[in-house]
Amino acid sequence: MRINVYVDGFNLYYGCLKGRPYKWLNLEKMCELLLRRFEVNRIRYFTALVKERPDNLHAPVRQQAYLRALGTLPSVEVHLGSFLTKPTRMLLATPPVVGPRTVEVIKTEEKGSDVNLATYLLVDAFRDDAEAFAVVSNDSDLTEPIRIVRHELGKVVGLLNPQKVPSQRLLTCQPTFTRQIREGVLGASQFPQRVIDDAGAVIRKPGEW
């Protein structure tokens, strides 16, 4: 049975990659290990281009290296939303009795990825692009599109959870199967230190990873 996989890039990163040595992740290999009963037809990866920040100057360079590595995988398509960074003033959680009650912070927001994921999931299911569909996310905002694909269109739908505790709201869509993305799978799904693209260019794993 052919399966399409829809990866919420930021949910995957913050769920099981941040602060861990598995960021150089080969999505094809990960999906093959998690979905052994299926033939992986297509992997759609949804993210946004990060911007340089004072506390993370090299994040854009590392991300570009990773996106180039993903570009060497035949089944992977990258879909970009937008990433906004702006200063904003927010209320302190425990403001002092005397002094300012707010502080200016750098706020980052990712825009569009969840909407794009939901859109492609629904469109692909309507046009029978595969017989089964899997979503890599623990974002409860995806509950309704997953419910529609599972129960209105009658498709096989799986949830591949990057976090230890699944969203109870997301589980209300009653997926066909659920799997947690465990450390062993992440460790076994890494790109080599050097990846060669179709033009013969070398893509190196970022040193900080």
C-alpha cells in the first residue's frame, strides 16, 4: 500500500530534535523504518526559512545545508511558509511591585506551514495520490483535516508523533494507527557526514549538529 507522509518541520524539530544529536535527519530513511508495511510514495516537508538572530547567528546557514541535503532525496518535496521575527512588548509573568510590568522581547512566529500541510493532505487525499497518509506532528490544529481524510474520505491515516505525550485532541480524529518517533529510529536515520547532490557539490553536516 502506497503512503504519503506530511512532515510538520517545526513540530518535528521542537518535539524530538532540538538539543539532541539527530538534526541531520534523512526523512526517507525515518519513514521507511516507521512505516515498514507501506511503500513510501511521497514525503512533503513543511517549514519556513529561519532568520538570523543575535542568539543564533548561523541558524539560516545550517538550515540551508539541511534543505539542500533533503533535496537529494527523490521522494521529498519541501514546502516553505514564512518566518517572522519582530520585537514586541509583553507582560512579565511575575511583575515587580515597583518598576516596569512589561519587557521588550524578540518574538518569532512561523506562518503558513500548518495551513499548507492541511491543504496538501486534503488535496492529495481527494485526488487519490496514495492509499494511505501519515502526518508527522502533534499539533492539535490538524485534527479536523485529519478527521476528514480518515472518516469522510475513508482513507488509512497514521500519526507519527515527535513528542512523548500525544495531543488528546488530535487523537479524537481516531487515526488508523499511531507511532511515536523514538530515539533509536532517529539515530538510524541520519545522513552521512557528507552528502553529494546531483551536480556533484558536497553538502556537509553543520559542525554544531
